[in-house]
Amino acid sequence: AIIAQARDADVKVIDYDRLTIEGPGADIYVSFDNVAVGRLMGETLEPIIDALEVDGPKRVVQLNGSPTDNNATLFREGYFSVASPRYDANEWELVDDQAVPDWDNQQALTIYEQILTAAGGDVDATFAANDGLANSVISALKTQGMEPMPVSGQDATVGGIQNILAGDQTMTVYKPIKLEAEAAAEAAIALLKGEDVAALANDTLSNGQSDVPFLKLTPLAVTAD
């Protein structure tokens, strides 16, 4: 609705970090490749999960971000694209696949504790969609006296990095804010000058109604190494 009003007033719009779903769409979307963020989680954890010495398929939980956040959908798409063939081959088993409302860490803790209880503690690895959710997973494991397991995260928060250095979290994904802010500023100046911002974009992304030019940035996986 805001973008439609802006359009009527001949105001240019940049979707920054998150895509506005449906409607006329922004002039340009500036963000990291969020499917790649999820794929980095999958690709980093995959060999570590494979190396676990357990009988039968490796039992994996997917703790996803908020169902109202399009980025959470894209993160899940990324790590699921890596995990799905392993589920299909019965090498991994998907124990549970749940979204956390509003990325709320307290709700994540409750949800994950319930998943652990239902699984009788038989979980080998967890795709957590950001560092906050990963911390909830780690807290639940510690409360139940369980050993650390392969756990993903993203945002490269201070807490996430500390958990990685402590050996409680496997990895995070760094999305340099400076890169994103500079890209958005470049797009804003181009729009002010009346230039075609599609020339700045390196992709397009459908918002369900329109194809929006996408200035897509590359995320970085971070491990203890």
C-alpha cells in the first residue's frame, strides 16, 4: 500500500534488505542473495553431518525464521536445496521443520525443547535460520545435558561468533552491512538522476505480481577457521 501511494506521488522506492511481497513492487531491491545464505548453511554443515558416527540416517531439524518474513522463506529454500536430496536418499531424516513466529528467540526455545522431547532427544544436527535461533537451540541442548551438535546460523552477531568460538555453533553467515548500505546509496543517487536502475541490478526477483530489479550481493560463510 505504501509503494502504491509512493507511485501515485511519483516517488521512487528502494526495497532495502527485504522484498515487499505483491503490489506494484519497488523500483529496485537491494539485498544479499538470501537463497545463497541458506545454501551456505547447507553446504557448510553437509560434510560435518555426513561425518557424524551414528546408526542409520542422520536426524536433522530445520528451525526456520518467521513465516511473515520473505527472507526466512528464502533462507529455508537455500538449506533445503542441499538437504532435500539427502532426505530423499534416506541418508538424512527430517525430524521436524518448524517456523518461529516473529523470529522470537523465547518461542524458538520452547519450540525446540518440544521438538527434542518428541524426538526423545534423538537429533543429530539443526539448521537454525539465524544466530538468535541457534542460541535457543544451544540453550535447549545445554539444559538437557546434551553434547553440542552441528548447528547453523546467520547474521554474524557477536553472540553467534562467541558460540562458534566456544564450539557450540558450527557456522554463521556474514552479510556486510556496509556493502548493502553503499549499494542502496548508489541506487538512490541513480534514481534521483533519473537513470535506469535496472542497469545496476544483476538479477530480477518476482514479488508475486511484478519482476523487481535485484541488486544482489554475495554473503560469506564464517566458521571457527
